[in-house]
Amino acid sequence: MIWEVDASLESLLRAEALRRTDTDVVFEAPTTDWANRLDGPVINAFLYDIHEDVERRHAGLTTEKDASGRIIGRRPPTRFFRLAYLLTAWTTRASDAHRLLGQLLENLIRFDEIPVEHLRGRLAGETVTISAAIPQSDRSISDLWSAVGGEMKPSLDVVLVVPLTPAVSFVAGPPVEGREVRVGERN
């Protein structure tokens, strides 16, 4: 599922924010070694946090029906996960990086959801919400940069909320076809 979220975000960034640039989009940890190997403008979308949005969790089971409407099983309800990305612009000049971050921000705030044409794989037909520039973690940004061993840069937090239905189903028993009532003598 995560690769589909990455592909959907990349499609949105390339089509909306970076459409007239030669900027690449990568999903690497922005370490110092990685940064030293760059040879052109890059937007790095580093996935730094994944957690369930428990406020959206529902209890119980949902029913599954066949084409005739008969109940054939039950499954746990869809759960929602927040994937937080740190977007950074890597260029040779700070002014170019700031321009790219500005383009990202201006374009991403246009959307509350990733448009359907950018959704990939199992996300096609789902609703994937997006928010930009709202810090999502109790962890400080400097702690994050220290953890990956990189130099601190201006960045943009982008969070996608993604539905995920557990891949488990409980088969329903055969349908009731009729009733039989027996009356007998009591001793």
C-alpha cells in the first residue's frame, strides 16, 4: 500500500507543482551521503511517520454480499492511516530551493484530496485526503534531521490519510431457507 501512496503523491507533485520544471521526485532518506550524490534539482519526499488515525476507527463488522444481495461474509471495517512526508527541495542555490518549495505549497493547498487521476493501484476509487504545512508529529524537526544524519533544510510537512481495509473475511453460514416447527408431547 505504501508504494501506491508514494506513486500517487509523485503523480500529483509532477503534474501540478513541477509540471514545467526538470525537477526529479525521490523518496530517499535525506542523508548527507545521499545529498552528496545529487546532480540536479530534486524534491525529496521522505516518509517519516505512519500511524493509524484512531479517531476514525469504527467497531464491529461490515457485511459482504454477493451479486444477488445474499450475505456471504463479514469483515472488519476500513481503517485509516496517516502517512507523513517531509518535502525538501535540493538545488545548488537556496533561492531555487525556496522557489520550488513555494511552488509545492501553492499547488498542494489547492487540494483537500488527491484527485482521482493521480491515485495509483488499490487507491484508485478511494478518497485520500492531503494536508500541507501542518506539523503532525510531537518530534521536533531538528530531531528528525539528526536521526537521518542530514543537514537541516527548509521543509514542508505533507500528510496523506489513506483508507486500508484489513484483508480478512469471516464466511457467513448458509442462509436460512425456511422454518420447521415441531410440536410434541411433554412428559
